[in-house]
Amino acid sequence: MKNYKVLSLVLALILTASFALTGCTQPANEPAPAEKPKTEEPKDEESATPAKPELKYPERPINAVVGFSPGGPTDVIARGIVPILQEKVGEGIAITNTPGASSATAAASVKDAKADGYTLFFGSEIMSVWQTMGTMDMSPTKDFIPIKLVAEATPVLAVPPDSKFTSAEELIQYAIDHPGELKIATAGPATVPHISGLLLEKQLGCKFTFVPFQGGGPAVTAVMGSQVDATIEMVQSMVEAHKGGNLKILASFTNDPIPGLDDIIPISKVYPVLKDYVPYGPYFGLFAPVGTSDEIIEYLKEKMSESMADPRWDEYCTKLYLTQIDYDGEAAYEYLEKWTSKSAWLLYDTGAAPNSPEDFGIKKPE
């Protein structure tokens, strides 16, 4: 009996220990607790992508070089847009007139300057014929970056206030009957005034003696002072003198009257053979030398756009009878290539240019 009690006590102890061990063991089919989602460790400052540095330009005054004398079309247009641009960039912009070699001297100085945005070129259509004329081997699209092309102008034929000629027909007929006797002032070889005169010679059979000046301003002064028999220059350079009786504008190189100047006869109304050749006027715009950073070009492009949107620019263009244009980037390159093709081949085909445009990869107009 005593042995039976001992045995019962041992069995009870074994069962108690077994239950205790079973309660501490996790069943095999119970899922393990889900892991907590990992939170992304914050990046330290060194591993973060650095912010794009702010453009530190301009930090000092800018120089805008004009390749003609004060008072000529290029200078007049530059002095209309540059003061507005100066306000937009918040730094001074000086206009430096450096006449000579159909503005190639000025352009070369800009091309050779440091391409840092502080030396710019306010250029015109003459850039398109430097190579063909043998002036200098520079191209408006290969050596410069067109920041913005802003305006076109209209050439007109004018005579001194005391001239015996009262119409374009009288002057041209005299040049037919007396070849080379009439002296025509121009802004220089291969400028739009010169090319316009060559066009008259080729299509109408007249003959002039061209007298080159270093820009349109001196050419206009010469005709006002009766130093020459006539000039072909941009209307904005002569409209006030025309209205004041200091010279007489006989015709415009257009097919239609210039808005606001209906008294000036379009040349093709008098000579229909010229209809397909006009209007023929120059372009004007701001250029930077090749090598200028994209950031600076984009900045200047933006500020030029702001300047052109300013009401003062619109008023200025209206006052000077300018045709506003707005080309930059690829559109500017396309415009310049077409203009260069047209003018370079016209000069070469009339015998005024010594070099074939083909030698410089300038395609003939279709």
C-alpha cells in the first residue's frame, strides 16, 4: 500500500512537469509575428543631391558693341532696346560704337573677347555677307550665337532737300541717260543700301557711283548736306528729316506703302519688275560669341524677351516704322541661314562680290 502511494505521487509529479513544459512551447502551426515595416533612414546632408548653383551673372557692367557710327540704323535700334534690357538685368550696359570694315572690326573684337557674357555684339544683316565680300571670314551662325533677333527695317531712296529730282522715275532715268554721274551714299559695301542700288542697276539699266560711308548716319548727313545726289538708307534714319523738309524720300523698297507713311511711293508700283525682289530690308539683333555658356545665353534670351514685351519697345518700333520680329534658338539660325543665302548670292550674281557663297557652304536659294 505504501508502495502504491509512492508510485501515485511520482506519476502526479511527472504529469505536472509535462503540462508545464507544454504550456511554454509555441505550436508548430501558429504563424510567427509579422516583422515591423522598416522605416527609411534619413539621408545625411552629404549624401543628398546638391542644389544647382545660382547663376552669378551679371556681376558687373556689360559692353554691347555696335559696328557702325552713332545715328545709323543699327545704332538707333540698339539704343531703343538696350536701355530696357539694362533695367531687366540690373546692371549697366554700355553701347560702344566701333565703325569700320562693314562692322566686321567690331564683330572680330567681340569674337576674340572672353566668352563670358560681358562683351556682346549688336549686329545687322551685313554679318551675312562678310565672307562673300571678302571682308572677313566670319559667319553669323558659326562664329556667333544669336541671342535674339528683334527687328527688320525698310530702306528708302532719298535726295537732298534742294534736289532737282522730285520722283524716283526722274532720278533713275537720269542715271540711265548719264551712267555713273549720280553719286549714291551708302552705309558701306554690301550693306542693304548698296545691294538695293545694285538691284536698281541690274533690273532697270541705270548706273550709279556708290560712295561708301562708315554707317548709315554719315550717309544721311551727306545727303542732307547735298554732298551726294542721293542715298538709300533705312526709313527710321530719315523719316524725321523727311517730315522736317531736310531731305526728300522718293520711294520705299516695298510692294505696299509703309504703314503711317502713305505719301512715300513703293518702288514696285513704279517699276513692277522689282516686285519679286522687295521688300528687302535688314535684320537687327543681339549676338554672343561662340563659347558663351548655355546658362548665360538662356538668361539673356529671357531678359530680351521681357524687354521686347515692354510697351516702350512697341512704341519705339511704331515710331521708327520698324517691323518687329522675335527669333531665338533654332528659329534664329534658320532665319539667318535663309537671309544669308539670299543676300550672298544676290551680291555674287550681280558681280559685286568676289567670292562664291558656295565656297563657304552657303546654299543657293531655291
